[in-house]
Amino acid sequence: MVLSEVIGNVVCTQKDESLAGKSLLIVKAIGLDGKRLAPFVVAVDLIGVGIGEKVLVVNGSSARQTRLTKDKSIDSVIVAKVDSIDLGKE
């Protein structure tokens, strides 16, 4: 899983039928300090998040392990919204 931030959305008027009804968001990995890292990916949003929210993203074959993405042409999926991060004592 990759800690990421939602930075935008993608609108497609024509797409593969396996993506029908699914929202596509642009996400960028972030470090623990909150700074954005390169590169960005387009991920399927399974949970209903918005721009500026921190999320967990899975990529590759892991993205096709959910009930909604099984056997679909999907490489990145938002699977959780991050409410907080506790690093403990430094």
C-alpha cells in the first residue's frame, strides 16, 4: 500500500466496460512529512473520497483482489481513507 493524496479527477466519456460506473482519481504518493512524491497514478476510487484527502492505494495485481475489481483491467485502487497517522515517539 502507498500513502497518497488525491490531487484531481479524470472524466472519461468512453472507457472499457469494466470501468463503467467507477470514479477515476489522480493520486500522488506522499511522504510521512506530507510532501508529494513523484509520480502520480490514476486510481479507481472504491470508497468515495475527494481532492485533498489522504488515502491508501494498492497497485498491480493487488488492485484486482477486491470484490469490485476482480478480473478487471485496473492497476491502481484507492482502498482506504486515512484519518490520522501516529508515528509514536521520535
